[in-house]
Amino acid sequence: MSTEDQYGGGAGGGYGDIGGTGQTRTRLPDSPSDPYGTPRRTPRASRSLVTVVGVVVLLMAAIAFANRSGDTPTPPSADTPPSPASTTATGTRPVDGKNGTIPAGFAQNEQGAQSAASNYAVTLGSDGMFNAARRHTIVDALADDSTRAKLQAGFDADYSAGLLSQIGLSKDGAAPTGSTFVSRTVPVGSKIKNFAGEAASVDVWCIGMFGLTGEKSTRPVTNGWFTISLNLKWNGSDWKVLETAQKTGPTPVTGDNPVSTSDEIGKAVTEFGGFTYAR
């Protein structure tokens, strides 16, 4: 071999012809003492460390960005359903007194209007509305002065003698001997449609029971779903009713519960009392 400095000069990149002699030497890849080739370079530990550190930094940045993005919620669109908190009970005390047996003294705010409407719906859907004297007492307690006479006349027409006879009640709204008349309204929820300080429109979603218990009853107790709409006015001390309306539903699918006997329903109605409802 004439020229040691020509190692690597050929196309073999260190593994080709040597010095132009036409002789070829083969480098043993695992021989650390091979004088004909440059020893294999070991991986640099610093480069691997930089790679690991880079991955960790990127991961931490991604986590920080995710946490930061959660700090500022995206404003809900018009199609976004209300949050669960908007339909749960507030726990606010609904009233501070009663007008006879009817809750009274509701707060002059949206919660107070909803609480008033819910309790008024219960009263206006009770069996007391089928007796003229009790009905007048109820309407006197709930109605605003400006609409009391109109409401009284409207309810008197609704609960006519013909209706009572059709249901199976006497002219004073009493059930036949051995039977119990059931008319009970239970609020499921309420919502404000309009609120303007001294005026409120409230919808109350309800389930009701209606009918006569007894083996000979031709109108057994059934349940139904409906929504009562009430327009209320603040009279300076409480919410009062201006007008009411009712429509069917929303109605869920009927469950698979077995139907109770007439005696069970009659006993439950007389034993289970009602509530004062609060929004």
C-alpha cells in the first residue's frame, strides 16, 4: 500500500479501493482495533437528553393550554339547553304567611312569582273549586281587585250544575255516599315567560288526579298532564291573579305501574297532605 491518506477516497466511502493498488480490504464491523476504518461512533447522550426534554416541555405546554382554555367558558348559543341549575329548586323560603289556608306573602322577584303561580295552580285545581262557597273564597284570596269579578263569573260558568251532575257530584260538589271525589294538582315545574317588576307571566307544568273512587263510579280516578298559565300582578304586598289558561301536556309515556284499587286511591287522598311549593 503506497498512500495511507487515500482511505475513504473511493466511492466506497471508506470500504473501497486502497491507494489505487486494486487490492481491497474488508473492515470487520465489530473490531474496535481495525486499523483500516474509523471506529464506530457511539450515540451522543446529550442529543437523547435534549429530545426527552423537548417532549416533556411540549407535553407540559399542552396540559397548560388545556387547563387555561377551561377557565373561560364559551358563551352558550341560542340552541344550547339551559344548565341544570336553572331548573333545580332554589331553596329560597317561598312565603312568610297565609291567606286562610292559601300561602301568601311571596317575594317580589322571579322566584316569588313562580312560587306564587305554583301554589295558586294547586289551589285552583283542588276539589274546593267544585263548591260555590269555597270557590268564591279561593278566588277572592287569589284574584287581583281589577279582575276579581270577571274571574268569579268565569269560574262559576265553568263549574256549572251541569258539569257537577256529569261528574257525579251533587249541586254543592259533594261525592255520593261511599265515594271520594278526587281533584288534586301537583306542580312538576315552573318557568317565567315574562317578568317586569310588577307583572309576571308564569307557566306551571302539572300532573293532576281527577275522578270518583268507588266500585260503582263511572268516572274512576285518572291522571293527566297539563300546563297552567297565570298572569300575575304585584299589588304592593303580594302577587295576585289577573287571568288563567290551561293546555294539555307535555305528557310523558305512561309507565308500567299496576293500577291501584279504588279503595287504595281514596285512602291515599285522605291520608296524604299537600305542600307549599317553592321555586
